[in-house]
Amino acid sequence: MPKFYARRRLSILAAFTGLIASVALFNGPNASAALPTPVSAATARTYLASLSVATEVRTGYDRDLFPTWITISGTCNTREYILKRDGTNVVTNSACTATSGSWYSVYDGATWTAASDVDIDHLVPLAEAWDSGARNWTTAQRQGFANDVTRPQLLAVTDNVNQSKGDQDPATWMPSLTSYRCTYVRAWVQVKYYYDLSVDSAEKSALTSYLSGC
């Protein structure tokens, strides 16, 4: 069973801090303001040192084992909630569908005015989570991971950039916008630590390198 339940009390203050920051900045200029603030680089380095290093197990993955999207608030499901959180001047209808607004993608620096051009990225991909420990979770635990709006795990980005990322980890894929890379790896390590997911050796090496420059 994942250890993240035991870690809830340890990370409750950080979680509330991230939530307060994200609520205060719902109408900010870009998605980097809306993403719950990741832990510091120093904390991320400490977390990374404690993560188990293991070879990924890729057998048995099925996206349906990570149910998405669920209702988060009122009529808004997870996708709609993140679109509203990460966008600027977002207008929604009674079903919480975004009818207008703009979205700045922190991965590539592009701005979009149609929600259909935006994907909600799982920063630590679902397949990556499966490979590094989530295969041992219950479906309810995987659903919680796939719809986690408290940790820095979900954000609105350009759809084809998200699709090109796929299930890659930082050893093989990083945002093209170099100014966002420190935020990205800090968030990656925080999510992996919270959910007690392992890292493979190439992934750990890449994360160590990027964090050393933060």
C-alpha cells in the first residue's frame, strides 16, 4: 500500500499553502501561477535522495485503471476545474464547460483562446505512475492520483505538446520553455515522494542534474 496516507499529516501545511496560493491567483496571467506551488529545490533534493530506485515494470497498464475525470466542485469535473483555475478570464456555462478565455501553456509559451486546444497534463504521467508503483494500488487510490488538484500534478498545456510528452519522464522529455524546468522537476519529485513512487536510475540522474541548477 502506498505510504502517502502516512505522509498526509507531514505535508498538510504545504498542501494548504499551495491551495491558498493557487486560489489567490486563479485570475493570474499564466498557468505557472495557478499550479500549486511545488516544494523548494532544496526540499526536492532531500525528497529525491529518499526515493527508491527501481527498474520500471511496464506490464499490465491500462488508462481505464485510473478513472478520470471526476466531479471536483459543483458541476465541474477535474478537466473543467483545471481549465478554470489555469486560464485567464474564463467564462463557463451552467455545465461548467469553458465557453471563452485564454490559456498560457508553461511548457512551450503558447497562448490559446479555445479550450479544445488545451489538454490537462498529468505531470507525472499515469503510465509512469503505474510503472513505478501504482500497479499495486486500489482503483480508488489510482483515481485519487489521476484527479489530484492539491499536489502540483495537473496543469493546462498545449494539447499536442502534452501528446508528444506521452508517458516520458525527465530523462527523455522536458518542457521546451527552459525557464519552467526547475518548477517542473520540483513538482515531479514532490508528487513522486508524496505517492511513494520509485524512480529509475536514468530518471534520478536527470532529476539530480536539473535540480542542481535550480
